[in-house]
Amino acid sequence: MGLRRSLKSAHRHAHAHPLAHALAAALVIAAAVCGAGYHVTAANAATSAAASEATIVVNVRLCGATGDGRHNDSAAVQRAISRAAARPGSTVYLPAGVYYCPTRIRLSSHVNLRGDGMSVSWLMGHLDFGSRCTIYGLKIGAPKVSAVENLGGANHTVFLGCRFRGGGGTGNDTAVVMLGSSSGSSRSLSHVTFSHCKIERNLGVEDFSVNGGSGRRFNDISVYENPTAGGSSVTDLTFVDCHVGVSNGARGHDTGSPRADIEVWSGQGKVVQGWHHITIHGCTFEASDRFCIDLADGPAANGRHLAGPALIANNLIKGAGYGSGAHPWSYSICLEAPRNVTIRNNTIYAAADSTVCGSYGPASHTVIVDNRIDLTVNNGVHQSGDETVVLKGQRNVFERNVVKAGVSSGPLLYLKKTTGNRVAGNTFYGTHTSDDLPMVLLRDACHNVIIDNLFSTTEDSTPRISVDGASSANTLRRNRFRHH
């Protein structure tokens, strides 16, 4: 059963209460993604059956909240959470309104948070969430802060049908959605799902000349394992049917991200464990200024790369490099040394630099299959002529993809200092007008197999594969070349 059909079925059979409806949908989402071989568990497994009579619904209005967007509702919302926490599995209800909460709200474990919909119920402030919670039907966040962060050890929590706003602060923890450990705080998380959510463009404006593009506070979603925090674990994190980089309504170009739509990163050090089981399925990523998706893994103290696996499937990824000014890197998908990443059935638009880049370290066992990489779409990005797809590392697979070049494309596939890759059954459409520019370039690449591909280009150019440097023992056969 398809994911959307499964959701409709869950909605049809969850009649009793909005909480049961949300939990049923979350369970279906988890089961659908698990079916792809990834370990995802929906929130609140202990309360996913019919709620017992011991649980209650606490209306924040009855605890003193005004919901007028002007009066400080922090104490009233926290009071409602405390009452619900006395009966695990209970729900705090925020009716339509704007709940101004300048003090951080702490959502206790085993407490659910429900609004009347992301367009009418707004928790205007920051939310720290615990374990086995379901948060749905809300807008969350405010300028200068992140919208949500996890408490240490948070697990089995679902955000369903929520919208997030934030960023523009001065600290590193002001990505719109901030997960994992950062700035000295060790905050592990596991089995956290964001489903059918909207994450707005970060309200900040990155000055690349000042921070060199390393300002993680400008991301829409940041997932970090910072070794200076004393060690943490990030595992089984899922984004399904989300829209990342939607408008924040603040200025002219107000979609995408000033830096990365999502960055998942492990630092370097002896306490690094690496992130594991990241799933990004069925999402839309607006064109960002630097990255759409960046999966990075700094090595542990012994030099080993530990992060992975990850699944990036069935997404629309609209490209990167929108921002003005000099920038040395802008990638639609960037892999910085993780292991076992699968990129499948996506539509991916051009980046200013490489569109899919397995660069900055030995990314290995990457599987890139059945994608449409289309650089002919006008997404507002100026293409610099860099390689479209870069493969590094070892034993990667690039099969059954369709790659359409833009007018300024460099080589469509670049295998650099890499061994044991398989490139098979792909279709490459070039617009090259010079014989000096190959469609596929192998440099210092050994023991790679390139077979059964179709290379098509204009009549002004000869489609070809170029092999140079210290390349050896590569297999090139049954490839077809033509003009279109």
C-alpha cells in the first residue's frame, strides 16, 4: 500500500478522537518507512490504543492563557503541561489563538500537545520536548530563537501537521528546528518523526564573508552531534511528507534557507558515535542559498567514519546556490564522508556548484538510483560549470538515473580518486558544444565499471568518456553514444 493511500486509510478508521487520529496516522507512516528497511517507531506506543479514562485533556485557557498574542502565556501553558504530566498520556489543548511564550516551554515526557491546526493555533515561543509525546496541529516558534529542541534522551516522539518558525538569533542554536547536541549540551535523541510538517526559511541573513558559510544558526533544520558536549547519540530520525524552506513572510526572497535546508553533522573526537538511520522521504526542499541536504561525518579519534545509514527517497529537491555573493560551495545534496547512504527516486535541480557531491571525505557505499537530475529547470541558480555528480570514496552505485545538463554544465559525472564503483543503465543528456569537455571524467580512478549507459549530446560535440591521471583497471563497455 502506498504511503498516501495508507494515510487516507488511517484517517478513515480513526474516528474517536483527534489524538487517536494523529497516532494512527503516525503509526502508518512509521510502518511505511520501516517497510523500506529503516527502523522508525511512532510516538506514544504506550498510548496508541484507545486512551484510558485515567488520561485527561487540559485546556490552556482554563489555566489562565489568553491566546491574544500580547500577554505572556508562558506560565499558563507550563501549568497546563504540569497538570497533564500527573496523568501520563494526557493532552494539553491550545484552542485557536496566539500564545505568546517568551520563556522556554518544557514539554514533559508522556504528554501530548494539540492545537486546532497550524494556521490557527500558534505557540509563539520555544519548545523543548521529551519522550513519547505527540505534538500536532500547531504553529511553533518566534524570531531570534529556534522553534524546537529535544531534551536529552528524547525518544519516540512525533510532530504531525506542525509549522515551525525561528532563526535570526546570535547563538549557534537558532536553527528553526534544532536537534541533537550543540554548544556544550549533550542531548541524545532517537525515534523522532516529523510528518506532514512545514519548516519556514530561517529568519536570519547569513553574511558569508564573515562566517565563511559555517554559521549553522542559519539552517532551517540542524541535527548535530557535538563531541565537546560530552558525547551523544542521534538515531532513527525521520522526516516524511514535509515541506522545508517555506515562506516566512519576512522579505522578498523568503523561501529556502540562508544556509542549509537540513544539515546532519557529526564532529570529530573520541566521543563521537556518528548519526544513524536518518530518513528523508516524500519531502519538498525549496532552493537554498548553500545546501538543500548536507550529511556530514567527522571521523572518530581513531580516524573511522561512523555515521550512516541514511535514506533520501521520493523528494523534490529544488537546488542550491541562490544567495548572492562569492561562495566556494553550493550543493543540492552534499555527502561529507558518511557510509551507506541511499538516494532514490528523487527529482533534483541544479546547484551553483555540483548538484550531487560525494565530496569532502571518503563517502562509501553510496547508492544513487532511479533519480531525475534536471539542470534545465530555471530555479534561480547560476550554474558555474562544475561537475553535476561527483563520486568519491569506495564501492558506490550510480544506476538508472536520468541526468539532463544545463547550458553551463561541466562533466555530468566525475569519478575522482575512487575505486570499485558501478555506473550502469543511466541516460546522460548533454548540451556541450566543445569536444574538450567530456560527459564523464575519471581521474585517479581505479577498478570502476561503466557499462550500458546512453550518452547523448548536441551535434556540435562528440559524446565521450575521458580517463586521465593515475586511472587504471576500469571497465568501459556496451555504452552507447549519439547526437540529439
